[in-house]
Amino acid sequence: MKKETLAVHAGFEQDAATGAVMPPIYQVSTYAQSAPGEHLGYEYSRTDNPTRTPLQDAIAELESAKHGLVFSSGLAAIDAVLNLLKSGDHVVACDDLYGGTGRLFSQVATNRGLEFTFADLTSEESLRAAMQPNTKLVWLESPTNPMLRVVDIAKVAKIAKSVSGAGVLVAVDNTFMSPMLQQPLGLGADIVMHSVTKYINGHSDVVMGALAINDDALHERLKFLQNSIGGVPAPMDCFLVLRGIRTLALRMAQHDRNGSAVAAFLSSHPKVEAVVYPGLVSHPDHALALRQQSGFGGMVSFYVRGDLNAAKRFLSGLRIFKIAESLGGVESLIEHPAIMTHASVPPERRLQLGILDNLIRISCGIEHSDDLIADLERGLQLV
Ligand code: P1T
């Protein structure tokens, strides 16, 4: 099936009992057993729920994976992966990451004895330098949040496994691309993670995370952790995400068109210092993005010409773009990473990565690009 068809049908065809063409919301916590241990496959909704099952299957199908698992947030999904490790294990993580992921790594997981090295994974040299004999996991985003660097997933997987053996896990946070624009398992990753909150749900009304896996034993262990830790989403949220998935292909195509249009507009604007968008030929990873992705997506970062006050003046002039954290919804959002999503990144690392006071991050929604561009022009007139 082509991805447009898959998005419409993945995970669910019809309800076996009634023929309903949309999944019922099984708003239930437990299931009657005919005798102890004898049941129809469902015992308790932390373990499994019939509205969650089609969603997990849908996510697996979209990522061309054997297995899918969903969690109550993107960070809960990441934490399940961290729980595969034990005290003393080492993780190599990409240095440019969503601030909350970095905070979970450096302020929470370190308390459980995990060790982290943050490295620029766009450089083979720094990946090799970061690997240690006790490295058990390599974690990356591509494109990264918020600097939109593109990491060569196949190359990282190949190097990580050649240095540390086949047992080292490579996990890719595929949130910015969605399964429509990039499929990391086919490039050699072991685990794909999504903040479902973003493009997969697409309507800014659910917080959820997901993992997609091919390996049966790894899936069994992660499913055990999902049930044992208990960070699972509610049936209603699973229903909403399944509904969102049906338009994922259409939405991603429009996010992608708007991302390109907005990046082109900003690139030629005198009040803009620089634009970061993997679709621009000026982007350092443009060639890799062309090869690795089937689109560039709706995320655009740029530097306003001026200081923090110029950035604030720009934001104050916008009417369509809402100033808000998050991304990937049908509505366009805009934010100031240094003050908002990446405030938990230490100031010196922010400086090193380029998360400066005049950096703005845009999530292009699915509106008409003319209206988005007119709105940005309104803001830039105030810079
Ligand atoms: O918010 P949650 O569903 O827990 O997902 C965390 C997360 C993980 N990975 C990436 C790449 C993310 O962007 C996020 C959440 N990000 C934002 C809220 C944001 O505005 O960047």
C-alpha cells in the first residue's frame, strides 16, 4: 500500500462484533474472566486495551515495524527505553535534543546511575570519540530540535555497531518527520520513538508517546516495561490519535509545502539574519536530508536581525501564529526556544548549539502559506 492508503487503513478495518468502521472507545479498566486466567485476551487496561491495540498496530504499520507500543507522553516512551538499561550503562546522545529529553537524561536518569555523553552526531569523529566500552544506547533526533541538523542514521547505526557490537541499541526520535517522511528502522535503527502529541495526532489535543520496534525480544521487554511502569494512555486519547492518523499523509504534505514556502520567504527578508531549514540548499545537511527523508517537514528555525527585544517585538506582531510550546498541529505555532522549550538546557550549551536570544522556531500548520507569510511580514515590520 502507498502511504496515503496506509494512513487511512492502518491498524483497524472494522469492529468484528458490529461492523463499525471506526474503532469503539473501550472506556474500561478490567475484563470479566470465565474462570481464573481464562479470558478473551484482555485482563486489565494497563496491560492492554482494545482501543489501544489498533493504535499500536497502526503505528507499527506506519513505521514498517513489527511492533508498536504507546505511552502516556513522549517522555514516558523515552523513559521506557532508558529502563532497558542498568546502573553503570552509558548512553551517547545527540547534543541537540528537545529540552525535556535532555532534562530527563541529565537530571533524572543520571540519578539511576546511567551515564551520558552528549555529542554532535553529525560528525563521525565526535560519535567515535563519545563511544565507551559500556555504551549500550545511542539516542538521536533527526532533524534535531530546534537547530534542525540532520543526522545520518544509517552511518550512526553502522559505526555504533562496529564499535560496540550488535548489542548496542540505536534509537531515533522521529517526531519531526513522522513516519510519512522518514522510517529509521529501515536505515538500521533498533527503536523509533515519537512524541505522538505532535504530527501523528496532529490536532494539539492529546499528549502521547510511541515506540516502534522490529525485534521480538526487544518488543517483549518494552511491553513488560510498559505494563510494569504503567505510563499508558487513556482509551479516548487512543481513539483521537487513530482519528488523527487517518489524515497524516495529507497533513504532512501540506506542512511540508508550508515549511518550504515560509523558509523561502524568510530567506529573502532583510529583517532576518539566517534561516535554518533542511530544504534550503544553504543548509549544511541539505544533501543528506534529500537522501534520507522524503520531505523536509514543517519546522523552520530562524534568527531575527537583532536582540531579544527584537525577537519579542516580532512575536508581538503575529495574529495567526500562536506563541506556544509544541508543534505538529494543524494550526501554526511559534516559540522562543531559549525562553520556552529549551530553557532547561544549560546556557553555555545553548550558546554552543546556536540557541541564541534571537532564535525563533516555527511549526507551520496546514493553513494557506500566503496567510502565514503575511502574518510573518506583520511581525517582521516591528523588528
Ligand atoms: O511532550 P511529549 O509528548 O512528552 O514529547 C516530548 C518530546 C520528545 N521529542 C521531541 C522531538 C519533542 O519535540 C518533544 C516535545 N517537544 C515540545 C513540546 C516542543 O515544543 O519542542
